[in-house]
Amino acid sequence: MAQSSEKDPAIAVPATRHGRRTDWLHAGQALQHVWLLATAHGPRMSPLHQALERPDLREFLSPGPDRTGRMHLLMRLGHGPEGAVTPGSTPGHVFGEGRPNG
């Protein structure tokens, strides 16, 4: 049986004024920073992108008063049960060493 997660998680939203390439880069760097900090200090982070795939919700959640800002992702931060360990791969497997075309 699955364990329940925290009832009141925090929601973080990396947002920028525009949707330029540099804005996407900065939002990605902020996401990486928050995810690494959460990992180091205990909370779990779950990316939630589905809400932003709907234009009406994306506009509703836009950070600017004139609704011109660009939200990049919703991030759920909270405490939950331990997840299963993901098996790792060797560098040789990842980079194709030892394969006929590697």
C-alpha cells in the first residue's frame, strides 16, 4: 500500500518576463538549483508541467499583473515516502564502449 505524502506541500514556480532562449536558460538554472538544494536538505521535488500545457491555465497562472510573464514549471516541494533506488549504469554502458558501433 502506498504511503501518503505531505498534506500541505510548497509550490514553487520558476517564471520569467519573456519566453526568450535566455529566459528558458535562467529558468532551467533556477530549477536545477532548487532541485539540488531540496535533494541535499530532505524535501522531495516533483515537477508538474501538465497544468502549463493548457493555454488558459498558463495565462491564469502568469506572474505579471498584465499576464505577460512566462511560467516554466510548477514544482511541488514536500516530504514523502522513500522511493525505490534506481539502478545505475556504468559509464561504458552509457557511452557505448564495448558495443559493435561504440
